[in-house]
Amino acid sequence: MDVLIYLIPIALFLGLLGLAAFLWSLRNGQFEDLDGAAERVLFDED
């Protein structure tokens, strides 16, 4: 049970790190054009 003293803060830190990465990607426009890449694969422009 002593290992929980270490695991709980590590899990909280990793969760907050993932949340920060998600919010950073939202602010930088990573999710702006969801259909663009899918359509570029289908339509080849010569």
C-alpha cells in the first residue's frame, strides 16, 4: 500500500499533462479542418 503514495500523484500528473496537451492542440488549430485531409487523399490533383 505504500506504493499508492507514489502512483496517485504520478497518475494525476500524467492526466493533467494529457489535458494540457489536448488544450494546446485545440488552441493551435489542430482540429480545425477534420475533412480536409480525408478529401485530399481521395482527390488527386495533377
